[in-house]
Amino acid sequence: MRLHLIGMPGAGKTTLGRALATAYEVPFRDLDQEIVRREQRTIPDIFAQDGEEYFREREASVLRDLIAELPDLVLSTGGGTPCFHHNLEVLLESGLTLYLAVPVSELVRRLQRQAASRPLLAALPDAAALETRLAETLAARQQFYDRAPLCCAAPACSVEAVRQLVERYNAAV
Ligand SMILES: Nc1ncnc2c1ncn2[C@@H]1O[C@H](COP(=O)(O)OP(=O)(O)O)[C@@H](O)[C@H]1O
Ligand SMILES: O=C(O)C1=C[C@@H](OP(=O)(O)O)[C@@H](O)[C@H](O)C1
Ligand SMILES: [Mg+2]
């Protein structure tokens, strides 16, 4: 089985993805962590040294590699993955894609101490600026996230809730 998690930065894709892979007893891959492993440098360094366009090219390439390599996996994508290089079509065609829907106010709470590791959020002066940036980003990305066949809305995005969602979806198709 291949389950792909999409959603905004801070939605909990990496955290929940790892727990779901354990529950389903399949490999876990985090797209960012795989890019870092192959590039041997951090996401902020990639952005600083080669820019977002290069990061998006690597993101698209590594995504396709992982899907080609692993018939079974839980894949946690990066927040922007579905929005570039037709990645969303690749995700939809190759597995079951789940959108983790988390309100901006909750994203702010989760990211306030974590923004430095996310270049697109790092240089913001305060929580108000972070909230504005997240709201603008979500508005631009919603059209992509909404194409996922499954959606789990916080605070109910537990492993058990996702397992039930997947079971109901598979029974209905
Ligand atoms: N369900 C949750 N409730 C509260 N905090 C969470 C939850 N899931 C993840 N977090 C926290 O939010 C932050 C971002 O989580 P992460 O899994 O890295 O999200 P993403 O990969 O979507 O950016 C981390 O500090 C994590 O511990
Ligand atoms: O929203 C985005 O464009 C990004 C989200 C990050 O992943 P997370 O969603 O795991 O934070 C990472 O891919 C990069 O900083 C870009
Ligand atoms: Mg992540």
C-alpha cells in the first residue's frame, strides 16, 4: 500500500507519517529528509545556496525515485510538494493521498519555535507575520490540497482516525 500525506508546513505530516508507517508495518519516507540525505546539506542551506527553484527540481526528482523504488510506503511530503512540477498528479496516480487539514492558528502555535528550519517561514519578525504568511500560502495552495481523495481535519488526525478513513475509502472503491 502507498499512502501519501500532504498539507501545510506544521500540519504534522512527518510526525503522523512515521506513526502510520509503524502501524501499517511499511517503510516510512519523509521527502525532505530524503533530499537532505542525498544532498548532504539542510533544507535552509539548499535554499540559501541554490534557491527554491533548485529545491523544487530535487523535490520532484526524489519524489519520483521513491515511488519507483518502494511499492509499499508511507510518504510524508513537504508542504509545497503538491504545488510544483505536476507532483500532485504523480502522488494521486501512484497511491492514496491524504490531506491533513490544520487551521492556520494551530499551524502558528506549532511553528513558532520551528520556523527557522523552514526557509519560506524563517525570516518573519513575529507570530502575526507568520500567521499572515501561512494564511496567504494556504489560500494559494488550497486548490491543490483539496484534490486529495482523503482529508483528515485536526485535531482528529490520529493514526486510528486515518486507518478508519483508509478502510472506508478502500471499501467504497
Ligand atoms: N497532532 C499534533 N498536535 C500538536 N502538535 C503536533 C501534532 N503533530 C505534529 N505536531 C508538532 O508540530 C510540529 C510540526 O510537525 P511535523 O510533523 O514536522 O509537520 P510537517 O511535516 O507537516 O511540517 C512539530 O513540532 C510536531 O511535534
Ligand atoms: O511549505 C513549503 O513549501 C515547504 C515545507 C517544508 O516541509 P514541511 O511541510 O514538512 O515543513 C519543506 O519542504 C520546505 O521548507 C518547503
Ligand atoms: Mg515535514
